[in-house]
Amino acid sequence: MISEIIKNCLMNSNFETEWFPIQYELPNDGIKSASSVQVSWKDVTGTLDGTIEIIASVDQVMESIGCTLNINSDYNVSDSEMFLLYPSFNYIKLKFTKNGITGGMMNAVIQYE
């Protein structure tokens, strides 16, 4: 199952997502675990120096930055960023810092299996 965690979000201001669980249980389908996160952007304008942090947590209080993506192109849909997850944590979120970016559109999905 693919879940959109960012859909057509404007990149003209800083933002971060809510926490998303790494595992959840469906009544008739058992426990699903996140296996990957994919992030794309398009039509980025301004100075291409924004960042996206992928942040993990066990309890939604303490945070660890898993990695930082540097936005240094105006379009990455045809070669988007994909992260495979082998989680030993419970939650994940994304944090965007625009720096000199003045526009654009971002999308991100998480795959549960």
C-alpha cells in the first residue's frame, strides 16, 4: 500500500509533516511495515539550496535526523530520491527548509508492505 505523505505542497515556505507510524495494523490484513519513502519535486525556482530532512523517532519526542537531501535541481521527478527503510524506530517525518527557494511543488510517498 502506498500512502501520500506530501501531495503537491508549495515550496515557498518551510514546513514539516506530522509523524507517520512505521507499523500499523489493519483489522483483516495484519501488521503493515514501512519499506520505503520516495520524495520528488518539480518547477523549483529561486536559489536551489533547500533541504529536506528525514527524521526518525521512537516516541515522537526525541528526534534523530536520518539523512538530509539537498535540493540542487529544479526537477527530480524522473530520478526521484528513494530511501529503503530497515527501521528500528517507530515514527518518521519530513522537514523542508526552503533557504533561497521561492517556489516549486513537492510530493512524497511511503510504501507499506
